[in-house]
Amino acid sequence: MAKDTTGRLRVTVKSAGRLKLSSKLWLERQLNDPYVAQAKRDGLRSRAAYKLIEIDDKYHFLKPGISVVDLGAAPGGWSQIAAKRVGAADGRGKVVAIDLLEMPEIVGVDFAQLDFLHAEAPARLLAMIGGKVDVVLSDMAANTTGHRKTDQLRIVGLVEDAAAFACDVLKPGGTFVAKVFQSGADATLVTQLKRDFVTVKHVKPASSRKDSSERYVLAMGFRGIAAATPEDEPVALS
Ligand SMILES: C[S@@+](CC[C@H](N)C(=O)[O-])C[C@H]1O[C@@H](n2cnc3c(N)ncnc32)[C@H](O)[C@@H]1O
């Protein structure tokens, strides 16, 4: 077995041509990923869970008793962490989650298989939430088509819709965390978030793969709907 650059033993997959190269590379990456192994040991459904753990360990927005919406939740790592930190399993906080895909039950998490972009999704989510929430999380990643421009528009569109939804449902002081990609195309989004939230920053947790352009936008201290400036008025940037 070969060693990687950190001296760890590296597993290579010999598929004798039975696997496509992309599948072989994916399998090798999974087998050699320390976060995948750690997630298995910790009983977490995804390595993605560590990204939320890292962000919340630093910024402390998942507090006992609060309500959280998790958009793009499957297979459930973020929901597991949110449910644990707010105390949803003990009936204290509340976690509402949706995904295009099915998600096996998590105690304390109210889940619906739903396309966030479907016209009826916001109303269904509002009914599940039953009031304003403290935190909106979005780890949604749009399926890619391979056409760069189309993919870029889809990615940006998804996060912009998530941000608009967050502004509709968050309590004043609330937090919005969303996956974005490092393309510079989210400048408009950041401008809007800076208008509606007290602090806005980009974070790249150590558990987010170094070779990925993925990062997260973290907006804290929602100013409340009344504070939002009409779209055509100039916005002062901090
Ligand atoms: C990276 S995964 C989320 C991983 C999750 N945070 C975890 O910890 O297990 C992204 C998810 O976003 C979902 N997704 C993408 N577009 C969506 C949409 N329009 N509506 C709902 N879910 C969507 C995908 O189905 C996928 O399960």
C-alpha cells in the first residue's frame, strides 16, 4: 500500500476495468478520507456533518431550545447535529428538514421529501415550521449538467432562493448558513445579505475538501423584515 503526502497508508482500488474511472476515483477518495471513517465511528450519516460542527463550534448559533430549518438535508448529517445541539430529541428545540431525496428518520427531525424550488415548497415548509425560526441551514447543491454557465446559474439561483426564504422565516437576530462556491458570482447575494444581517462572512471548514471550490456563507444577526431596504434603493456596504 502506498502512502499519501501526510504519511498515511493509501488504499488503491483495482477494478480490472469493471468500474468507470470516475467511480474508481470516487471510491478511492471515500476509502482514504479520514472524515468518512470518523463519521462511521461517530454514527453520523455524512462527512458533511463535520462542516456544520466546525462552523457552529466557532460561531455558536445552534443553541438549546431553538428552531432550525435544514434545506437539502439528506442523508442527514447536518440534521443529526442540529437535532443534538438544540435538544430536539428531548422535545426542546425543533428541526424541520427537506430534501429531493428520501431520508431515513432522525428522532426530533420533522422531514419532508420536497423540491425546494417547487412553487408549493415555501408554503409546505411554513406549515411544517409553524412560526418563525432561529436558524436556516442550506447545504443544497444543484445537480450539475456539465454546461458551465447553466450550472453556475443553477448554483447561484438555489442559494439566492434559500436566502430569500431565510429572510421570510427568520426571527430578528437569526442566522443563515448556506453552501456557495468560490466563483465571485455570489457578490450580489453578499450585498443583499449585508443589508439584511449584521455580520456576513465566508467560511471554509477544514473538513471541506481543499480541492473543492465549496465554501459557506454565514450571515448572523438578521435585522428583521422591516429593516430590509426596497430593492431599488442604494445600499450602504460595510
Ligand atoms: C451535500 S448534500 C447535503 C448533505 C447533508 N447536509 C448532510 O449532512 O447529510 C446536498 C443535498 O441537497 C439536495 N438538494 C439539491 N437540490 C435540492 C432542491 N432543489 N430541493 C431539495 N433538496 C435539494 C440533494 O438532494 C442533496 O441530498
